Amino acid sequence: MSFELFVEVTRNKTVESRHFGAAVVCDHKGNLLESWGEPEQLVFPRSAMKPMLAIDLIECGACDRFGLSDAELTLACASHQGEPMHQNLVEAWLHRLGLGNDDLACGSVLPDDIESANHVLASGQHGRRSHHNCSGKHAGFLTNALHLGLPTADYHLIGHPLQQRALDILSDLAEIDLRKFPVGIDGCGFPAITMPLARLEHAIARFSNPAYLSAERTSAIFRLHAGYRPKPAPCGGPWHNRQRLDCCNQGRGPG
């Protein structure tokens, strides 16, 4: 592996620590514009993949069938803090599907948000699966499973058809067969794929500007962009998705 010095921390003119890494800049055409360190080294993208994993929600028709709101699409694309607004939205989403917390494959945890975690403990409650920062992504996969008539059990395992569909989409974005690379297990139980760093940046660039993708995929990506792009909250709050989620939990719908 090859890394370059990114940060040097000094204290009273003496070097205390140095931090090395690798980075690349690609455009949506696949051109490598800049690189630091080894651009072909394998990395675990992990949660950076969440917006791309949500593409199938739109493409397969599950979003339209179950009437997913912008707030729900945002949770499917994001890691959250397990605050009440996140937990309530995930659980209401699952209830609408006829499912519950036990159907989520991610483990039961306390919220990442310290204030919310303290409130859970002070009230004598325990961590829930909906508190998990990946529960929105998991709810999205369960939605796809129901729409496509696939088993909701083991949807998080690499051999499940939903995970294979996800690999197809990610491989298309990265323009490389991701099945050729090692796979680990993420903290939420999902497959933790690996890919060359340059291919990760290429996939992200194509997700940001899908000009060279199919019309169907481009439309799905733009729908996701529109879903999580901050808008003025209906309660008159600032341009921030947190406010939009708060208002959605109060029954006023997303902005």
C-alpha cells in the first residue's frame, strides 16, 4: 500500500502526529483527474454505498407501490443517530409494510445520539433495532423484498437475490465486476464489499452525474437526489433535512 502525508499535527513546533492516507478525484466519464497514494488499493466503502444501494427502491417500483416519502428515502440513503425522529419514522415505515423491529437484521443497539441513549436508559428501556444507524437502509431492502415477492428472511446475506441485485447496480456504477473482490461483513450484518479506491470514486461521480447511465437508472438517481436534497421545512424551519424529518413525524409530511 502507498499512502501520502495528509495532516501533520504539531504542539509547540514539535510534531505530535502524522496522518497518512490515499485519495482520488474522478469525473463521471471515468477519467482519473488527481490521486494521492495508490488509487488501485482495495477499500471498504461501507456506508458510502448507502445512496447507491437505494437505487433499486426506485427502479423496481417499490417506492411508488408503498408511497415512500422523501424522509423515508433519505433514511434509506443515510446513517442516522437513532434519535426519536429516526426511530419513529423507521418503525412507522415497517408497520405500513406489515413488519416490525424483529424483521430488521441489524442488531439491537442504543442510539448513537448520547441524549437519546440516556433517555432510553433513564426510562428503563433497552436498545432497539430501529435505533441502529443502518435501520433505514434495512427498511429499504425489506420494502424491495415485499414488492418483488422475495423472502424477507436473510435479506442481508450475500446469497440473497436482493444482495445480488445490489451488486449488479454497484458494478454498473463502478464499471467493474465487484464479485471479483473480497467481501467482509459490515457492522449491521450486510456484506461489506471491497473495490479499488479509484473505482469507488468513479461510482460516486457517476451517481452524482448519471449522464452516461441508462435512462431508467438516471431517473432513479435523480429521484433520490430530489428526496434527500434539503428544502424549506413545512414548519417554516431552516433548510435542513433534520427539520423535514421532525415535521414528517408530526404528520405534516416531507417538504
